[in-house]
Amino acid sequence: MKNPFVSTLLFFTVLSASLVATEADFMAVNTEKCFTKSKFGKQGQEDFEAFQNQKNNLLKEISQKIQDIAKNLNDPTFLDSLNPEAEQKLRDTHGQLSMELEQLYRDSRQAFEEQYAQFTQTMLNNIHEALNEVKKEKNIKCSVLKGEAFYSYSPESDITDAVVEKMNEKFDQIAQAQKTIPDAPS
């Protein structure tokens, strides 16, 4: 073709036709919704909150003991009633509990981070597994997780609900399988 206008027009016509064809094959999944709406996500959140509450209660308990000891150490009347050995023991206990609290805080923080990372990875694995099933069922060639690639997409391209449904089916299958497993003998 010698006419550049016709060549350019033909090029853009073919390009737009191919984009329209691939847009129908392109679907999006909102990972945030998968985390908040799926049974896996809800169970993970409940487990994480229970773990966090357990650690926080332990931290509060030790903090309260430290505050009680500090109150006694700052009370001259109380200190006058103690012999020097008892006072030293109280100071040692205060120092020991303070170090224990610091270590427990560091350990708890690390445990929170590890549990969150494990939960996130498990959720992403479940999302990908469910997404692959939906892609096969609906013959989708391309899919993108919203949290990983872009911010907005057309509602017609959203298959999040189908992915959450597949995740919930798997959750129910696992829960049912766990109910049918007999308890181990004592």
C-alpha cells in the first residue's frame, strides 16, 4: 500500500478490533473483597484477632504487675516496712518483669508479622486456585488481581464474586472433611 493514510487507518482498525476482542477475555478480581467477603478471609481474621487478644492480655497482665511493683517502690511507707533483702528482691522482680515484658513485646510483634504473612500467602494461594477454576469454567484468557495491577476496571469485567464463591465452596469442603474425620483415641 502506497497511501500512508490508508495504511495507518487499516493498522488502527485492526488494532482496535484486536483490543475489543481481548477486552472480552480480560477479567479482574478485587483481592480486598476476597479477603473480606470469603469464609477463608473471615476465619483468618477471627483467628488473627484471637491470637492478638491472647498476646495483648498477656502483655497487659505483666504490665499491671510492673505497675503494682513500681507503685510499691515509690511508696516510702511501704519501703520502710521492708527489710533491705525484701526491698532488693522487689527491685529485682521489677527489673526482671520489665525485661520479660520487652522480650514478650518483641516476640509478639514478630509472631504477629509472621502470622499475618502466612495468612496473606494462604489467602493469595486460595484466590489464585479459585481464580484458575473460574477462568477454566468461563473460558477467560487473562485476569488481573486488582490489588496487584490497577485501580479501576469496568464492572462487567469483575469476576470477584465468582472467585469468592469458589473459595467458599472449598472452605465448606474442608470444613465438611474435618467433621467426618473421627477423633483420635485418647
